Amino acid sequence: MLERCFVRPETLERIQCCWLGPAIARYGTWLCKCGYRVKTFAARVSILRQFGVFAQTQGAQAYEELPKHVEPFLQFWIQRPDPRRASERLPQVTRHIRIAIEQMLRVVVPGFVGRPRRQAIREPFADRAPGFASYLRQERGLRDTTLGLYGEHLRAFAAWLIDAGHEDLQELSPAMVSDFLTERSQHLSRSTLRARCAVLRVFLRYLYRERLITRDLSLIVEAAPCYRLAHLPRSITVEDVRKLLDSIDRGTVLGRRDYAMLLLLVTYGLRAREVAALTLDDIEWRHDRLRIPARKADHSSAYPLSPLVGAAILEYLKAGRPETSLRQVFFHVTAPCAPVTQAAVSSRAAHYLHQSGIVGPRLGSHTFRHSCVQRLVDDAGWSLKAIGDYVGHASPASTEIYSKVQAGARLAPAHHRIGHPPAGSVSRRAARRNDRGHHAGCHRGIPGVSPPDSAAQLQPTARDRDTPVRVVNRARPRVSIAGAGQATAHNRLPPSVPV
């Protein structure tokens, strides 16, 4: 790595002969493996040499003694006079120097951690209820993501108790619990408030079980009211999706990666977590199959690999994905080389949505998921059960909200497809059948639509013959391949987005 940065032999010899020469060479090799550029390492060599000279003048004789000289060196570097250095950029430059020194020490000093970039957040109530985390993980079997949700709400409760001056759990009372939910939950949505109440009930029930409080306060925490189908899906139109995908610059590594990720979101309705966890082993190129092994509802799914999605992923793998031994598909474009996270996928989706001028509530990766489901409802004509299986919904109730949008727009085509007679030509028997709520013969169960009175009404008209008809297999779109409720194979794709 040193030979790639410095051409002059005297410069290279001066670096290799200094006290930290071997450590700097190892650090350069590590930077190269992590995907850093050569100029990044070249800019840090001078700082590392100065740190080595400073530590040696302070009496350091081994690499294990270097960590205690980091803070004194930073103070020395800040206080030294330098007319070229701007005072307003001093904190930023100091942070970069600290990062370079601590990264080198992590490579050459075993067990060195350094000062974390973010202050470590301690586990809430770890000193007063030490077994609560193990109770959630072992007895209740919660995942790490759910434990993180518990931590967020319990940290808010712990902070409120500190501000109120009641750190002793024995002092908890119904009035205090009510005050916390009233004061610290005004900015929360109904669903988040419902989750906070559920977390608080579990925590208070555990405290009473362990005799940390004298009465069961979980009985006074009621669930926040949430109404089903109270909101509309956060979907966008097919034209907006096409315009957004066309705006991505696929000539860059960032554009090729983001284009493939967004196609996965909008084609299969995947969650951001599922896109981030996608590995090379999940793509079966020979069988044109895409597997999603671990979904939210504790099952796996297999989809036909769309040619458009496959070409986008292959383009990124050939010219964009860094050379690494890790099996994840998508990686950050900046060093250090690491797989993308769920937050990164959602952030990139929100970036392109805002860049395209799309306005809506909580724009992010779930916007594309909702758009995929809404397209299945509007264009493909799939049943809600089939759509729920396709996108991995745990309950059919999660899919019902999509039936609210454009219900009237689908009603007229439904009349036309089944040959429903025009208004005024319905027989009295059919009218009475409608009034009683009978919908026999109407396969979609649309209120107010009766079956045709004669077979002649089922004959296509001239307009019907000129209209292209999509034949949709009404059979269940999945078969179990590894036991009921474990693996799902889908044999068809939704209508593709024109790009």
C-alpha cells in the first residue's frame, strides 16, 4: 500500500524506517481491504508519523502504550500555532485525526476499542430490574428488533422518572403512570401510543411478578384505541414510479445499486429489512427464482425472478459491488465496505421520492411496498388473500386497507365484465335479491350487483371484443414446499412497471 501512495524512494524509506513504520504499513493494508481510496491513506500517513514521534518523546516504547497518548497528542496538535488552519474547522479536523489514530490502534493493538463515536446507551432499568431483558429474550422469545422497540419506550419512561424525581420503582403509582403517558405521548401516533402502552404493561407486570412493586399497575394501563382501516395506503401511481426510476443515474455505482433495490421494493413489495438482508445464495440464477428466507411472519417465500429485476441486480454485481467475502448483495458505496442496513434502504427510497417531487406522508421504502400491493388490487385483479400471501402479510386483515382506494373505479369494470344490464333493466326478482343483500353469481361480492337474468347477457358485446382481457388464474397462487406455513412458492408476477 505504501508503494502505491509514494513514488519517491527517500519518502518511502523515511516512512518505513520510523518507529510506527510497520504499524502504518499494516494499517494501509487494512484500509485497502475495507475499500478506502489510496489518497485517503496518503493523507493520514503524515498525521500517524507525527503521532509516533510525539508518543516516543513522551516515553512510549511499545505499541501497547500508545492508547494513553492519544488525548495528549490531540491537545498538542490543537494548541500548536498554524496560520493555515481555520478555527471554525478545528473540531471537524480533530475528529478526523482521532479516527485515523484509533483505526490504526485497533489494527495493531489487540483489544483496543477507543472512544465510540456515539455515547453508549445503557439498558433502561438495568440496575433496578436487571432480569427484564433476559425475561423478554428467553421467556417471551422476542427478537432483537422487538427488544429495540422495548428499549425506546422504556428509555422514555426512565427519563421521565428522572425528571420527575422518582427513580425508586417502589414509588410508582397510578397517577405517575398516567402522567407519563399524558406528558410524553402527545406527539405519538395512535399505533405508536398503543405499542407504548403494551410495553409499559409488560414491564409493570414483570415488576409485580418479581415483587419489585407492591401492586399490579399493569391493570390500569389500557390499550390506546386504534381503528381498523382508519388510514389510506401510502401508495403512488405507476406513472410516478416510472418517472422516479427513470431519474436514477445508472451510470454510477450508487445509481446501479439504488435502482436494483427500488425495483425489488416495487416489484415484490419487499420490506427494507428484507432487501438489506438479501444474499447471493437467495438468488437462484439457473432456476430464475428469488428466495426471501426470513420474513416478518416467520415464514419464507420464493418468487419468479423478474427479468428486469435480474438484469438490474446483475448489472450492479458486475460493476458496483465491492470484492468481499461477505455474502450480502448490497453494500455501501463509501468506505468502510459494509452491507447496507434497513435504515439505509429506507433513506435512499425517501431520497428519490423527495427528489421526484412526490408529496405524501412518511415517504420511504414502505411507499413502494404499498404501491406494489395497490397495483395488484387495481390492475392484476388478485384476491386479497392472494395479495397477502404474495407480500408476506401475517393476517388477511393487513391487506383489507387496500380495498378502500379506488373502489368506485373498480366497480364499473366489474359490472362490465360480468355483462350486467344497464340501469332500469333489472328484473323485480333481481332487485328484491339485491335489497336482501344476496349476491349469488357475483364472484366479487360487490353490493348491489345481481347475477345476469339470462345466458344472453353473458355474451360479449362489440366493445368487449375490442377490449383486451387479462386472464388471471384464480387458484391459490402458492404451494407449500417445506411444510404448511413455512415456505411459499409463487408462480406468477404482478404487472411490471413500465420503465
